Amino acid sequence: MKTWNRLLYEKNHTGIQFAKYAACGGLAFITDIIVFYLLAVFVFPALTQDDIFVKLMNLDVEPVTEQLRLRNFWIGKTFSFTVANLVAYTLNVLFVFKGGKHRVHHEIALFFAVSFTAFLLGTWSGDLLIRFFGIQTTVSNLTAVISAALINYGGRKFIIFHG
């Protein structure tokens, strides 16, 4: 039990830190996906019948126009971004990075600023895939999430927290 506690709260070893960042990021990613798809299916329809997620889950979704799908993609990503980042911030502070580089309110503001920048760049890439290439919502969403994860790690490690 002591070993697990030591590993859980170790914030200096880069390898352990990255593994915990990946695990915490995985939980934030799962949160993002759950919130996004709950909204895309039940609240802000953003999926088409040929979407990978629709086929995988054997869903029957109502047809939506491309304009409505694009608008609802942004709405869903905004909600899922907010919830996932609350989860990510909490887990990062508790288990991954050492705070104290900035005052807490400044740290939180920077965390969300970096995340928001990553969100905009990632969601914009998903928007372009939908708008100009007709790519499925699920592929666009995964592109947005992967882009954001890479930007977030660098920003959090080098700008927000004590690496």
C-alpha cells in the first residue's frame, strides 16, 4: 500500500509523471466522450446514420442537416470540454504536477486558457473535416481530442505547473 501511495503522489519522476498524466488524461478523455455522445444523441443531435459510433452502438438517429450537425458539434464539444477540463484540472493538481508556480486563481486561469486554446484548435480541425471533407462526426471528434491532448500536455508541463 505504501508503494502505491508513493507512486500515486510522486510528482518529480518524469516517467511516472507522464504515465499518471496519461491515466488522468484518459479519465478526462472518457468524461469528454461520455458527455459529448450523451449530448450528440439525446440533446443536440450531431450524428448521422453512417457515423461509426451510431453503427457501433446500433443506434437509430434522426437525420440532421449538415448545418445543424456542425452547430451541434460545437455545442457538444463546448459542454464536454468544460466538464472534462474540470476533471483534468482536479486530477492533474492532485496526482501529476506540482503547483505553486503561480497563485491558485492564476494557475486555474492558465489551465483553462491553455485548454481553451487546445480546444479551439482541435475543434476547428474537426470543423474543417466536417465542413470541407464531410468526415464523420466521430472521426472529427477524435481528431479534436488528440490535437488538444498534445497541446495541453506541453502547456501544462512547461507553462502552468512546475514540470
